[in-house]
Amino acid sequence: MKIALIGYGKMGKTIEKIAQERGHTITHRISDDIANHDLKTTDIAIDFSIPDAAFRNITSCFQQGVPVISGTTGWLKKYEEAVRVCNENNSGFIYASNFSLGVNLFFELNKNLAKMMSGFKDYSVSMEEVHHTQKLDAPSGTAITLAEQIIANNNKKGWKLDTAGEDEIPITAKRIENVPGTHTISYESKVDTIKIEHIAHSREGFALGAVIASEWLNGKQGVFTMKDVLFQNM
Ligand SMILES: NC(=O)C1=CN([C@@H]2O[C@H](COP(=O)(O)OP(=O)(O)OC[C@H]3O[C@@H](n4cnc5c(N)ncnc54)[C@H](O)[C@@H]3O)[C@@H](O)[C@H]2O)C=CC1
Ligand SMILES: O=C(O)C1=N[C@H](C(=O)O)C[C@H](O)C1
């Protein structure tokens, strides 16, 4: 496959390595305004850029007839608009706050645990995410997805960074040098604590997931999720 990398930073470079190992060709390595680039000869674009540029990058690809895998976080208020532009252009789109297989399994575990805990009022839920110090957004996209899953399966009404109200999930975001991404969910009562945690040891899991998603999306039209890619038969 011919792949355009939009955002050639930490993730772009890790994706390049894995894509080449799997026999793909990198046609573009883009770190500036998408308007400067003609993508028509590429099969798919993988966007891991910055929150302020992601929407413009993604929709510009659809308008050029190029399907998109996007892992950029912090732009999701415009997700529905991106879906509309994808469909108008008969293109293909997968966004995921986290492309790793491990986190997508963790998402399923989180939903089940939230459902199981919903009847037990003695436990209060909270979340902590830890990432490297260059991260632009907080809380992480993954933490927001986890919180939305708890809200849908428990009796919480929303989430807040740091101090939250009675019916909200408090999320703590820590920034520590070189941490690829750790997410911990705790249910705490007076007598004990139940914790589930995902620790990424490197960026390779995110990058491999994004390349597998590109291979899966190639030739398809429509808007999909990582659940479609990884757990089609679940
Ligand atoms: N969904 C997932 O599995 C994962 C998502 N991410 C997200 O991916 C994004 C990128 O992460 P990193 O690679 O760690 O960041 P990074 O800062 O290393 O790379 C971002 C790159 O985007 C470039 N850039 C700036 N303006 C641009 C524009 N207008 N168009 C295209 N590129 C532009 C920057 O020059 C930089 O090279 C972040 O939003 C992060 O949260 C990161 C890891 C996994
Ligand atoms: O910026 C990162 O590094 C990461 N961003 C994603 C997020 O915001 O959830 C995924 C992963 O945790 C690493």
C-alpha cells in the first residue's frame, strides 16, 4: 500500500518503521499545512499530527479521495463534521483515541467492570493517566474514551479533570518524562480498592494498530472503529 504520513513526529516515525517492515511504501511525510501537498497518488493517509490541524488534514484528504486513519487526539468536537465530509466524498475513515490491541481489550474490560460495579454504591470510581511531558492535551483521548464508557455503563453523569462533583468521574493527568501512556481506573471503598491498569511499554503497539487499521480500511467505504477492525466476530 502507498501511505501518506500526516504528522511526522514520534508516532509518524514509529508508524513509518512498522509500515515499511510490513511491505508498505511511504509516499509523503507531512509536518506542515496540508494545502501544500497533493495526495492523489497515495492509497491511504495516517494522521498523527496536532489537535489544531487534525480536522483540516482529515477533511482535506477526503476531498482529495484519500481515506484516513486518524489517531490525533484533542479535536473530537468536530468528529461528526469529519464523518459528514467523509460520507459526502464516499471515502473511508477510522478514528481511535488509541490504536493498540491492548488498550482496545482494556476498553472492553472497562465497560464490563463499569457495568458490574454500577449496583455497588460503596465504591467511588476515579481515573489517572500518565504521559510524557510533550503531550499537548489533557486528559488524554484514551482517558476520555474510558470515562465515556464508564458513564454509559454506570450511573455517572460526566467527568472532570482533578476535582469532580459527586456524580462525576475525577481524572488526574500526570506528565512525566518519557512515559508512553499509562491509564488506571480505581474503584475505591472504605475497605478496599479494585484497580485495572494498562501500561504501554513503547509506541509500537499504537503504531502497529494504526497500520493494521490502514490495511483493513484499504478498499472500503464508510466510517468504522477499531472494534470493527479487531473484534469483527465479537
Ligand atoms: N490514537 C493513538 O493510538 C495515539 C494517539 N496519539 C496522538 O497522536 C498525536 C501525535 O502524537 P506524537 O507523534 O507523539 O506527537 P509529536 O509532537 O511527536 O508529532 C506531531 C507532529 O505533527 C507535526 N505537525 C505540526 N503541524 C502540523 C500540520 N499542520 N499538519 C501535519 N503535521 C503537523 C509536528 O511538526 C510534529 O512532527 C497526538 O495528538 C497524540 O495524542 C499518540 C499516540 C497514540
Ligand atoms: O500523546 C500520546 O503520547 C498518546 N496519546 C493518546 C491519547 O491521548 O490517549 C494515546 C496514547 O495514550 C499516547
